[in-house]
Amino acid sequence: MLFHTWVFAVFFLVVYPVYLATRGTRLQIPWLLFASYVFYGWWNPLYLLLIVTSTSADYLAVLGMSRGHRRKPWVAFSVLVNLGMLAFFKYAGFVTQSLNDFFQAVGIPYAVPVPDILLPVGISFFVFQSMTYTIDCYRGAMDREPCFLRYATYVSLFPQLVAGPIERSTNLLRQLRERPPITRHDVADGLSLFLVGLFKKRALADYLAMYVDPVYARPDQFGGLALLLATVAFAWQIYFDFSGYTDMARGLGRMMGLRLMLNFRNPYLATGLGDFWRRWHISLSTWFKDYVYLPLGGNRKGEVRTHVNMAATMVISGLWHGAKWTFVIWGALHALGRVATRRLESTQFYAERIPTTVKRLLVFAFVAFAWVFFRARTVGDAWLIVRRIFGAAWADPRFPLLAIGLLAAVWAYQWVYESKLRDALLASSPVRTGLAVSMALYIAFCCGGGDKAFIYFQF
Amino acid sequence: MSDKIDLRFGSNDVRLTPREWAIALPAIVAVLSLMPVVWAFIEPLRLEPDHRLPFSLGNDYWMYGRLCRAAAAQGKTLVVGDSVVWGHYVPKEETLSAHLNRLAGEERFANLGVDGIHPAAMLGLVEHHGEAIRRRNVVLHCNLLWTSSPRHDLSTEKEFPFNHPTLVPQFAPRIPCYREPFGERLGIAIERRLPFHAWKKHVQIAWFGGSDVASWTLGHPYECPVAAVTLELPSPNEPPSPRPDARPWAEQGLARQSFAWVELDQSLQWRLFRQAVQLLRSRGNRIFVVLGPFNEHMLTEESRAAYAARRLAVEDWLSYHNIPYFCPDPLPSALYADASHPLAEGYELLARQLFANDAFITFDRSRK
């Protein structure tokens, strides 16, 4: 069920009034859980077995921790169950295929049967979210949740179930316990967030995808400029797609009185790669920071170890996105970039002498270059695209002027948003109202009726 | 642990207050609701004699609704049906309604046929886009070709693409060969109740090659979408594409056919045709049904007998429900282009037969 479809509209129009009506009663959490399972089971009811398994394992682990003296085995149990599920459903095919490729390369006449497993939607997200609770309880950052239904609701909450933000139990589970009131400002805020998210998805991401998809499907058929523009367009497409989803998720959460964490903060206005990762998919980058980078030692064990930890975290993050070598290379590129620029970013020269716009352009150029590997179907395609961007003739790319206009408008808006002009501009009620009405009408008039899935659903 | 979880409202939001939403939401709804109404004043509708829906606007249900309103406003009798009524093989001056007008000596009949439509879709068309013809005289064409095979009848279990899927019943009755996912059907069922959606499709079909504005810019990257809306519409005389071979069926080399007729009591198309009749009657329409004339010359003996039995059953049903009808004998063989479409002379002959039919004369006189 996608947020921008009629099915979801009908679903929410049923779920929301009942949610409001049952507020303050014992029925509210069961209702929310039921709705969330319907939402997730809509893709395939069998997927529910996975989420129930992950939920039960972590609930049991924390229960075990609270009753026994030995806490570590319970954490290991949780990690084993969750990562085991992830490994089986997401990486089994990749590992066996890579093994077979290796056997073939070295001349071993043997092939491991490649399992044909359908990747359940959003498994990487809910598995991480569920595991977080166990680890937080183990660390003492969170107390045990006595109500299984409430805990299951935390893991499966439908607005953020399939593509995040990956919530911490310290934030979301506590809100589910405390049930903060819903004011009309929450509803207004939720609608505002949802509208912006819908605009990002329908008007921008899906539009840019129409240019990007055919170019990346047949890179050998397109000139250098078309490939370059498709790469830039993809950089924006994935941002609009993912942050659009997040905005809608946060908007829905807000309408339900729940405050989900900020996941994006104008990442293409970042002035360094470190800054970029503090702005891009914040819930995942902080997750990796808290549960991978810091346990590895963080920056506490010297310069070399810091770089190794950083690189390892980035590569794992790449692999988290998908079981393909293209994602590994994408993660490795960011690791290299981060290691190479970490020192530079902390110098006075970089901070003061290089104009902000130049820094932003450099970061964007690097990030867009790395997206080539993220988006390409194969590593071979990615190299071909890079080679053709620099080597092939720059024929007429037929990139729509409307897309250029939209991107320019969005970039200008983000720039204004982070500048001193923000208050002057957005404080004006007619400007805000006019923007909201314009976005809604643009979606209604200009966008098609497709139901293109969100890119991050595949992870 | 990392720094405190960032729960700020947003990073590039447009944050409206409840009061601002109270202004924005009605404004959005008002624009979307009024746009189709206002557009009818902006876009000129040049009705020609014997006007019919231009072929390339065959899926433009907003335009169909507009033609319904125009015809109803002029008090015309509306001739509703599939490509037989539309006149697939003939120019607009040679259609059934055109010949009826000629015999009447005035523009009394309006061609509301749609090329490629079938009873299941006709029901949706009348229900959602033909509201304006309420309480008018309607000549409804019944084409038993749609029961001539499980595929025509849409009752085959094998999925295949058919015309006007957005007009057919999405949930009940179940159409076995229609396998759209539930979400898709729900979307169709909702959208066809929204006048804005029909209008948007009209703009897309008329000036953007059937695609949405955003998709259109990919094929026309350096053109302004607003400039593409020229307000010029295709001519009602544009021929179908591909252009049909308007010769008698025998000259085209078509052989006699043995159809795998569907039993009438199991036929989906017949059931939905009856629903369309009931719907029109519930809206106060006076209905006259023209049954056929089917090209029985093209049928094998066995198939002709099966057709005759079905025709009789339809006549029984119409009589039982007091619906006036005319079921002509087959036209001469040379006046058919295929199994159900007459050629120009065939339409002329049919019109003459209608004007000589007592039930039709009575029906025609009842016109308000």
C-alpha cells in the first residue's frame, strides 16, 4: 500500500477516525497494530510472519534479560534472529551468486544453487528498529516494555514501517506509552508535511524518474550530456523520493499525535561529506553511528583506527541498501571520500576561504558521482556511464525545460530555507498558503495517475 | 549514543496553521470542482450537423458528457450505442442518426455512439457521464455481437485487454477476464466519480497525446505545455485509425462465421445491457431499442439458428418490460461491411424502416 494511492486514502479514512475515537481507551493500541498489520500484509500476508518473528524475538530477548542475570546471550539471540532473517532474505542470493562467479573465475566447475527468494518489503527497516529496542534495553537506555501489543505496534507502526525513519524505542515507544494529545495544530502540521511529501514524490521524483529510467536502462544508447543530466536528475530523484516518503510518514504520524524523527535536512546544501551524512537519511546514519561506528571504537582509538571504523561503517551502510556490488562500491566511495576529506573539512582554510556555494557544488558533484554506482544495474553499467559522461559525444540530451525549472525552483527554495530570507518569506501567511495551494494544484493538474513505488521500498 | 533525536518539524516544509488550512483546503476543492465547469466556457464546442464524438476522443468521457448536455439542451432524441451507432465505416453524414435527421427534416437525433464501446462499458458511460440525458428520449442500440463469443462477452477467464476498461463495473458483477489489482479498481471507481478527473483526461487526450503533462514534456522537452492547449479539437469527421475498408464484407474476402454464442442467461454483456436499460428508465428516459440488424448472411446455418433464438429471447424480455423496440429483418448482404456494421446505404434503409415502424413513430412523437 503506497501513501499516494487511493487504496491508502481509503485505508487511512477508515483507520484514522477509529484511532481518534479509541484514543485514551485500551482499544487504541490493538487497533493501531491491526491497521499496521493490514497495511503491511497488503503486499503479501506471508510477510507478516517475518515481522511477528522479529517482534517476538526481541520482546522475548528483553523479557529474558529482565528475568535473568546473563544479559549478553539475549542480545546475541536478538541479533542472530534479526540479522539471520536479513541475511537469508536479502543476502543469500547475492552471496551464492558471488561464490559462483568466483568459482567460475578461478575455473572451479561447481555452482552453488542460487536461491530464488523474494525480498520482503522494508525488512531492513523493521529489523533494525526491532533490534534497536533490545540493544537499548541491554545498554540501559530503555526500560522493558511490558505490553507486547504496544511493542508490536512500535515495530510495525504503519506510517514508518517500510522505509523509516528508523525510530528508536526511546522516542517512539515512549510516545506510544504516554499517548500525547492530538491538537488541531498536529493535524495541520501533519497535513503540511504530507502535502510537501506528496509533491516531492509525485511532482518531482516520479517525473525525474521518467527521464532517468530509460537512460540508465540503456546507457550505451545515450550521449555524455544525457548521462550526466540523468545522473544529476537521479541525485534529486532519490532525494525527493525518499524524503518525500519520510515527510508523508512524519505527517501521518503527526496527525496521530506521534512525532517521528527528522530524516533529511536539505542534504544537497551540505558543505562537506560529514555534513552530508548528518543531513541524509539521518535515522540510518545515526543508527550506524550508535550501533556500529561507536562500538567499533569510533574516533577514540587514534587516527588510523578512526578511518578504518569510518570506512567499515560506510561499506556496511552500502551493503545495508542492497545485496549488490554496486551498493558496496557506493558505500566504499563514500568511505573513501569521507576519509579523504575529514581532515580537510576541519581546516580553517576550508571553513573560511572556500565559498559556501563552491563547497556545496563540490559535495553535490561527489555525491552525484557516487549515485551512478547506486543506480546502475551492474558495476559494468556504472563504469560505462562514467566513461561515456567524459568520453561520449554530448548530443542533444532532450532534458525537459520543465524539469530544469522545477529543480531550480526547489534548489532556490532550499537555499532560502537555510538563509536569513527564510523568516521574511515563510513568515508570510499568504506565501505559505499560496505555496501549499500551488503544490496541490500542480499535483492535480500535471501529474499522472501512476503508482510508482518508493525507491527505498526495495531495501 | 548520538546527539538528541532530532524531532524538529521539518527541513524544507511549508507549515500551515489550522486557519491557513481552513483557507487552503476549500480553495483547492473549489478550483478542482469549478475547473470542468469553467472550462466548458473557455473551450468552444463547435457542433456540426450530425455531430459525433471525434474518433480520437473516443476515450474522452468528459467530451461525451458535454455532447450529452448539448444534445439534451436542444431537446434531441439521443441515439446511444457502440460503433454501429457511431458509424465506424461511414462519414458522419451517413450514420443512422444522420439518416433519421434527413427523414425527419430537422436535426432531431443526436449521435451519441462511441466507437469501440460495448454494453459493459456503456453502462458505466451512461451512469457516470450521461447524467445530462435524464428524462430524454433515447434510442438504444442492442448489438448481439457482444454475446457472440466468451471473449466478446468478457466472460472468458483468460485475461486480455479490452476497450474502455475504466467504464466497466470494477467489483460487481465480476468480469472474469478483467484482472486489475484491487487498488487499481478502487482508484478507477473513485476517479470516475470525480468530474475533475474526467476533465483532466479530456485535456490530456485532446492536446497531450493521452499522456499527463509531465510525461508529455519528455517527448517535447523544449515546448511549453500551456502553448500546447490550443483549444482546437479534432474534427468529428476524422476517420477511424486504421482507416476501415468500407466495402461489402464479401468483397473484403470475409468468410462466413460460426460464432461460439454465449447462452443469453449466462451472458455478462446482456446482463449489463439490461442494467443500462434499467438505469435509463430509473432516470426517467423513454427508451426505444433497435435490435440489430445483424448480418445474418455472414453466419453459418447453425450460427444463424443460435442467433435467431437469442434475438427472440431479447424481444421477449423487451416485450415483457414494455420497452418499445424494432428488430428489422437483415438488410441485403451487400449493405454490410462486417458482422454488425451496415454501410451508408444500409443505414439509410434502416432509418427508412424505423420511420415506417408504428412503435418508433409513437416513440418519436412522445419527444418533449
